[in-house]
Amino acid sequence: MKSISAIGLNQLILQKGPYQLIDVREALEHDDFNIGGDHIPMNEIFENIHRISQTLPVIFYCQKGIRSAIIIQRLEEKLGLTNLINLSGGMEAWKKAF
């Protein structure tokens, strides 16, 4: 599974490079603090496949990086996607870095 650090993601955001960012946390977590992107809670991912890019790098994040890793694993297994990236350490790592 591909991953990106909080520092690496911040650089990508600042460069405005082509990517998609998806927060898989629950609504309360997302509303409390987020770094943007699309909000698709973990339990709604498969109903929202059409919202996930098949071509751009897609970076998933959650609180600790565990739920996003599970989602990536499931999407890779079921759909064969190879453009998915996990934010290592999730929002906890982001908050520590910034």
C-alpha cells in the first residue's frame, strides 16, 4: 500500500498538484477538524465509488490512518485500483506536524 507523510501531503497541497483528497471519518470528526477534500465516511465508500477518481492519485485520511488503510485495501482488492494513497498517521500525524 502506498502512503504519504503529513509533510509530503502538505507539499502536494501547496503545489496544487493533481490529486483527490478523501476524509473517511464520521461527520462529527470531520466537522471538528479536517484538511479539506471530499468527505465520504468509511461506511459509505462503496455507495460512492463514482466519486473516487480512477486516474488521479487519491489520498485517503482518517484519525490515525487505520480506517483509511482498510478502505484502500478493500478498494484495491475489489476494484483493482492502483492510484490510492494512505496518509500515514492520519489527522494525529497532521496535527503533530503542523
